[in-house]
Amino acid sequence: MEVIEKNFNNIDDLEMLDIGCGLTSILNIIDFGKKYGVDIGVHKLSTEGFDLNKDIYWIAGDGEYLPFENDSLDIVFSTNSLDHIPHPKKCLKEIKRVLKHNGLFFLIIDIFSKDRGYRNKKHPNSLTSEEIKKMLSDFKIFKEIAMDEEPVGVSNYINSKQKRKSKSVKKDNKTSLFLICTNSPTK
Ligand SMILES: C[S@@+](CC[C@H](N)C(=O)[O-])C[C@H]1O[C@@H](n2cnc3c(N)ncnc32)[C@H](O)[C@@H]1O
């Protein structure tokens, strides 16, 4: 939040998108601005009877084809979703396209010591920190935090609100990386 307040004058005017938001979207704990959540599984969530937070504009969509104009969003989040998307580079290109020039991109992702490629149906990618940073060459990374805990603290919080059992996280050689990027290239 501190980073957001420092980078923008009027946080109530911000337009924010969470890609692969799921029910546990970080947008649930943001109480300012206009909030969009894109997820390929939105219909499934609503048909399964989950309460979708009414402060969020839920959009059934694919992170590789974002239904937003160029330069239209102030902030994009991807927490624990980029490795769920078949072509992460394509998604990052879309994020670059929709973010405003001074926009911020918050990325939280599982990382591995070696690229293990396809992990399972839900995780078509398992990337290393170096691979992710290479993919982010069109952005400028200005904050990097390595994490060895459950990547999204918010998931547990929301799970308890939704009265769902939070899953314990099995540790293999996986850790997580939290990057905050601006929409300007490193080159
Ligand atoms: C592990 S959940 C993360 C949910 C939430 N962002 C969080 O941090 O708790 C991954 C989400 O990515 C979504 N997803 C998978 N492929 C996607 C795609 N191509 N486009 C958009 N969302 C996708 C899934 O439906 C799922 O809700």
C-alpha cells in the first residue's frame, strides 16, 4: 500500500486489474479505486455458489487476451497466477499494453531452482527467478522480495472469510518471488 500511496496522487481514481484473481484476489483487501478481476474460471465460481465481492468488476477472461484498452490501467496485479497461464510471455505483453506509462505491476509467483517445465494441468509452467526477470525486460523492477512462505498471505485471510479450509503448502524446491515493477524498460 505504501508503494501505491507514494506513486499516485489520488488513490481513489486508480483503475486496477488482478489477473487470475480467483476468489482470493488481493483486490478484496483494497478499499479504494475501481477494481477489475479477470479470471478464466469466473463462471465456475459463480455457478458453484461462491459470493463474488460486489466491489469488484468480475470478468471471465484469459490473461493472454486482456479486454482493456491500451494505456488504460494504473495497476496490474498477478498473484500466484502467471504460472497457471499457458503462455506467461503473452500475458506479460498484454500487461505492458494495458498499463499506463507510469503504471505499476505487482507480481507474486512460485519460483524453482531449475525450470521444471510443465508441472501439472493447473501449472503449465515452473520458472526460475532468472527466467522471470528476463521476461520482464520491458518493465523496470524496482523492488524484489524473496519469500519462502505461502505466496499470498491474502489467500489465507480470504479463505477464512469464505469459510473454506486453507490448504497447507507443501514445500518442494519451490519458493516465491515478489516483484514490483514500473511500466518502463530496463534497457
Ligand atoms: C492459484 S489461483 C490464484 C488466485 C489468486 N490470485 C490468489 O493469489 O490467491 C490461480 C488462478 O488463475 C486462474 N487462471 C488460470 N489460467 C488463467 C488464464 N489463462 N487467464 C486468467 N486466469 C487464469 C485460475 O482460474 C485461478 O483462479
